[in-house]
Amino acid sequence: MAPADAPDPTDETVVQTAADAAEDVIFDTYKQSAVRDYDVTVIFEDGTLEVDVYLNAPADAADRSPEAVADAAALAARSAVDELFDE
């Protein structure tokens, strides 16, 4: 838990942390060359985080479906931001 007097991370830091975490999950699962297209959209406004991950990759390129990987990437993004605020 962060000390009471520690400043909150900036909005930019929150967005970048979430995006990086989502991309890490995608590219830990798929080779970059297997990903046809992806988009990670992160919005952090008024203390509310929204993460949307779109992934276009062949289903046979990994052990999980692209939808499952996109869901895992969004969850990882949220978890990374939670950890950021807990530091």
C-alpha cells in the first residue's frame, strides 16, 4: 500500500502502464509476426479505468483463442494499474 502522502500516478503513467501490460500479454502469447492487427485502448478519467483490447490473430497460432488472450490482456492491464496505485 502506498504511503498516505505519496502522490498518485499521473494519468499518462496509468494509461502507459495499462497499455504496456496488455501488450506484454499479447506478445508473450503470440509471435509478433502472427498478430495481424491489435489495438489497446485505455481511458483513465476521473479515477475510472477503461481498457478495451482488440486482437486479430490466427486461432491456431497459440494454445488460447484470440478472444481469451484479449480478455487476459485487459485483465493484466487492470491488475498492473491496481499495483501502480498500491506502490
